[in-house]
Amino acid sequence: MELTIAELKKKRVVNLADGKELGRVVDISFSYPEGSVTGLVKTSKRFVFNGDRSLLKLCCIDKIGTDTILVKVVEPSVKQILPEMDEYE
């Protein structure tokens, strides 16, 4: 499956563990010069335009559907699953 960032930004992120919406995709994270995508940057559903961003690693993604990205996150507060973006800058 090939997707553009514009297509990803239209999708909401839903946690399979509890069915709650975690937010929306706002960007992607990739490594250079390796050229590999490391994760999706998502924002919470409450704060789309300001700050509240976190990295959702690719290993947490279960399925990318037509309008939703399903992820497996047992505890959203666990930093290795949803670390703050500052840790990667």
C-alpha cells in the first residue's frame, strides 16, 4: 500500500485496546539518509492546531483502513509507545 501524507492526514487514529479515538495524523517521521519511515506524528483530538503532538511508532500500527488507522496501545501513557516529539529532535 502506498499513501501520501495528504491521504494519511485525513485519517483518524483509533486504539484497538479500548476503541477510543487517539487523534489525527498530522505528519510523518523518517530517518535520513536511511530513507525509512519511523512513525506517524499524531495530535490529540482536542488540540489539532497547537502543540499536543506525539510520535506513534510503526510497530504499534495494526491496520490502515480507508478512513481510520487502527493501533494497539495498551497504556497511552507509556513513553516507549507514544513518546513526546522532543525526545526525537
